[in-house]
Amino acid sequence: MYGDYELPFQLSTDEFTLMTETSGDGFTYTRTVGEDIVSKQILTDTAKLNISPIEPLNLPMKLTSALQIELENAIVIKPQSKRKVYLTFPVELGVFLYAERSQKSIDIFSLKKPKYTLYGDVSTGTICKYWKSTVFPDIPETNILHEGVIELSIKNNSIDWIEIHKVVFNAYGMKIFYDEDLVAMRARMAIKKEDTSVTDFINKPLKKGMKKALELYIKEKQPLKGTRFIMEGGL
Amino acid sequence: MILDRELYSTVTVSDLLLALMIMLIAAMIGKTIALNLKRIFKDMSKDRIATISKIIYYTFVIVGVLIALPILEVNLTGLLVAGGLMAIVIGFASQSIVTNLISGIFLSIEKPVKVEDVVSIGGGEGSMGMVEEIRIISTTIRTFDGVYVRIPNEKVFTNSITNFMENVARRFEYVVGIRYSDDADKALEIIKGLIEDHPLALKEPPPQIFVQNLGSSSVDITVRIWAPSTQWFRVRMELLWKIKKTLEENDIKVPFNQQEVWFLNDLEVQGKDAK
């Protein structure tokens, strides 16, 4: 499903349809998800189209670069220890057009309902994209068009037992990989004390042979944006 | 040689060229640093970068002039005395400009408003809008009607400022009245569902939906919702209409004011078809 397509092409699932048709000097791109239809005129004779899972922070608008995952079942981790768990995250699908060395995102859609939340307090907090996930001991099975998997390595550096109810990530660090069965990221969470931790991502695939997804939140374009998220508003 | 030709006193053409070169280099260094600041600090607010850039640029220009003037045998002591007298005269003449300038400096330090913030300055609808530019003397605002308003910095600094964007989230409230005959529990559930469905109605802080008042004509349900400060007006408009429509679809209606009147005596109705 994800990957490169030569124009013109058509892709249909139960939930959406993507279509490019030859039209005059170029192509007409049409995407249908339920009643939401997007149509664009592409003026080119040669180009490739790529469908890729992207950072889930673009819909319904780019409001924040933080993703908060609330845990359905809280994690309790013992002092000075390291454990690995698996969470899910919502997938947004990016449609990119590229020719030679330049690429352009022409459409983004998702099959999951978006929701936002506030992490921290009203004056110093951060607006985050919201997602609720079960905590899995192993890689869960997911529909790759709906959800991805985050392998989260938690390191409790404190001398206390820590209970974790939520994790917040920064989109500028996200490294998404995909294959035919899985969309995944690998992340770390270093707990400093009861209500403070730092999260970031590992630029390696969860399984061998996974392809790297295209990125919209590129750190090189925003040099002052960090790739980590410092959680100081509670875990 | 032409370079050794004296222009006045012992100042030669080469002295003049050297002085010009020093001033030019100082201005160029100032400009280069100012331009690079914009490039390096892309994330810093535009107004702050602009103020810092101007301060750096003019500091270099002044330093350049101060270095160059002695080469041209300009006596700075004399200039300072004359400058002092001039300053007193100009100070009296341009008191309000100086007040605005100093207010502008304090505004850039305290930063109660930033470019693109939605603010109300000094109360009243006339000075409510989006900050377009914070200059050293004045601040410009674009009202929601698209009108350009220039406010002297002294007024901005001394008046009360309400900044609607300073905090990341903002709460709004509706009071929805339903009939006594309607199922209030069902109405609460419907409203709760609509808020949950709206992506921009924040999950945390949680919304509050409760019966606050048993009014004379209606059961009043209070709805409090938090939304991102940049989107709150849109959320407020969209949700109010959705709540109204969905309640009506479920036969829950907003009642008209009702008054029950009791008469002591039986009433006799007169008219053509009276019964």
C-alpha cells in the first residue's frame, strides 16, 4: 500500500479512493474519504507519486508539533531500571509528488478522528495532538492505514517507583519506518524524577527491511527546534 | 599627490577617505550582524529580532562615527557641549516622542504583546485586534474589521492590556435552556458527545456540562469548553450551532419564556366564536 506509484494510477480500499487520471497536459488527482473529496490538477508530464505514513500532527491543521499518548493502563516502573513496552499511534497518510530531487506533499488524510489536548497548565503548557493507547508487552497487530506502533524504552533513573499515565513526543524527532505489515517508530523515555522525563526517538527501524517514511517535520529546516520533548508537567 | 592634499587644517584627502571607510565598514558590520540575526533566530518573534537588529546596527554606526570624527579633527568636546544644549531644546520639544520611545524600549523588554497576538488595549472595541507591528515609537493593530490602528507606545505601556493569546488555551461558556418536559440527562449526553467529537475542543482540561439553574421557563445547562487560544472563536461558533441543531433533531427544544397567570374569578370570553 505505501510506496511509489507511477502516474496515472488508482488505489481503492473500503475506506478511501486515490486516483490520478490523465487530463490535458497533466493529471487530475482525486482523493475520496467518505464525504471528503480533494481534487488537484497536477501540471507535469512525468512525476512519481509516493504514499507514506507521516508524523500524525497535520490534521485537521498544523497546530502543534507535540503528540500526547495517554495510556489506557498506567505503567509502574521500579527505580533504576529499564523496560520496553509497545504503544500505538494514529497514522496520517501523506501523498507526495516528486520529480528529480524535489518533492511536494499534495495531500494528507487520516482514517482516525483527530483530537487535541493540553499538556501542563494553561499558561505554560503545550497543546498536543491526543491519542489513547493500550500498553502492549509485545508488538501488537494493527491496521497499517489506521495505527502505527511505538516501541518505547523506558529508563527510570530516579530512586523512586514511578507511575506513568502519559507520554509526550516531539514531531521533529519522529522517525517512522514501514513495511507491508507494520508502521513503526522507536522511542526512548528517560525518567529523571517523579514528574519529569525526556522523550526522543531512535533513527532505526523496528524490524529489518523496513523502509523509512518521508518526513514533514524536518529538523534541518528548523535548526532551533529540538527533537526531544521535556515532560515537566507530570507523567 | 592628491591624497596628501590638505582640505582644511591638517586634514588631508586620505584622512577623509579613511574616516569614510571606517564609517562604511562599521555600518556594513552592523548590517551583516543584523541580517544574520534574522537568519539565525528564525524562531524568535519578528518584532524582537527587528528591535535587536536596529539597536545593533545603530550602535555600530554611532561607534563608527565616533572613531571617524577625531580623524577629521572634529572636536568631540565641543560637540558634546553643543549636543547637550541641543538635547535640552530637543527634549522639551519632543517630550512625547521620547516618552513613546522609552515606552517602546520597555515594551520590548517586558513583552506584554507580541506580533500576531490578539489583544485589547485600554478596553473598548476600537483597540481590539491583532498586533501587526511593534515599532520603537508606536504599535500597530489590525482590528477584526480590517482597520489599521496606530497606538503610541506610551498609551500601550500605561493602559491595561488584555492579551487573548498569551496562554495556550482559553475557555468559553454557553448556557443552553431546555424545556422542563425534555429529558435533561439525554441533553447532557448529546452535548457531551458533540464536544468529544470536535477535534479542537480540548480533552484536557476537561469540558464541564451540568444543570446550573432551574429557571422560570427552562432548565439551564451550562457548558464550559477549553480550546486552543488560536482557535477558540471557531470552536465556539461551530459547537453552538451543532448543539442547537442536534438537540432539535432529538426533539429537545429551547423554550420561549412562559408566564402562568391565574385569575381569581371565572373568565367570560366574548366574541363571534367564543366558547
